[in-house]
Amino acid sequence: MPNIDAGRLLGDLRRFAEFGGYKTGVHRPTYSKADMESRHWLARQYEAVGLKAHIDGVGNVFGTPSTERPALLIGSHAESQNHAGWLDGALGVIYGLEIARAFAETPD
């Protein structure tokens, strides 16, 4: 059974909030420097977990397994509304990353 690492999850949420950090929230408009940096960071995290990372033409970041096993699609948006809360979009993105990590760490 996969185990979620709450400390790692919270650390990643805090790290993601640094991209475009603004007061107590974030300002990470679509295609801004902070937005694209966050997407590239996310792609590197997927690769570190053993997934193949891909950013498509409109900025979606995918982490796909290299196996033929069934897969699960989880996500949200990496950009934020103007001057948004620090979890705007990030919660779904980082939860997906943590789930991928938990499964990668679980023996077959």
C-alpha cells in the first residue's frame, strides 16, 4: 500500500509557492517567468521519480510511466489567479506528484 509522506508533500507545496510568491499567496500568471519556472521544476520532479516528463505546446506538464501498467491521471493548474492563495492550483499538482512518488516507492 502506498504511503503519502505528509512532510514531503507540505515541503513541495511550500516550494511551489515560492514560484511567484506574493505576500501570503502567489502571483503566477499563465506563461509568466514564475509560471514557466514552476512547470520546469515540476517536470524535473517527475523525472526524479522515474516518470517521463513532457511539457506540451500549451504548457501542460505530464509525467508518464514507461511501463504498460495501468496509469492514473491526476492534476490541476500550475498558474494562479492574480494575487491568489498559495494553494491555488498547486494542491492538485503537488498531490499528483506525491502520489507518483508514493507509488514509485511501493514494492510490487
